[in-house]
Amino acid sequence: GYRGVYWTGKCWQASCFINGKQKYLGAFLSPEQGALAWNQAIVDADLAEYTTLNDVPGQWRFTIILGAEERTMLAELAQEDMRPSYGDMIRVLIRREYLRRKAAKYEAQHEQVSA
């Protein structure tokens, strides 16, 4: 099964806990759709570094353009004779998003101090 996804007898539903409150993510036709919704909710809440995301097979239905840092990280995995999995790729992307948000937060705080 997938984290945060459960069968209700009629459909698959997904929910997660954010800041101690349960957040309903919706009803889905498949558990994979619910797992993707759960992953997205965790990433949006900046909680991805504290948990393991669902590894849904075959979910690369979109193209992601990786920056130099991400390509280096994936190349290091490849040199270790490890084929980068979806989980590896998503962790790289989450790290990039985390750093982007952290930089934006720092800039906003810095602007408030200098104003």
C-alpha cells in the first residue's frame, strides 16, 4: 500500500497530517493517484525532508529539466552502479525546491531587517 491512501469500499481516498491537523486530499480511482496527491501535499507543506515519499511505479509522465547540481547528484548515483530510481529523482527535486524556498525566506527576512 501507499502512505496516506486507503480504500473506503467505494473509492480510494488520501489524506495527510500537516501541523497536527488531518488534511483530506480527495477521492481517486486508483491508489497510485492518491499516492501522487499525498506526495504533492507533503512537498507543498515543506515536510518532504522528514518523511519518505510514496514510490509510485511509472509516474514519470512529465519531463523535468534538471539543473547542474541535480545532474551531478544523479551522475554520482550512476557511478556507484545504482540506477537512479524515481525516489532518488524526487529527493533531488525536493532538495532543489527546499533550497529555493529557504533562499526566498532568507531574502524576505533580510529585506525586513534592512527596511
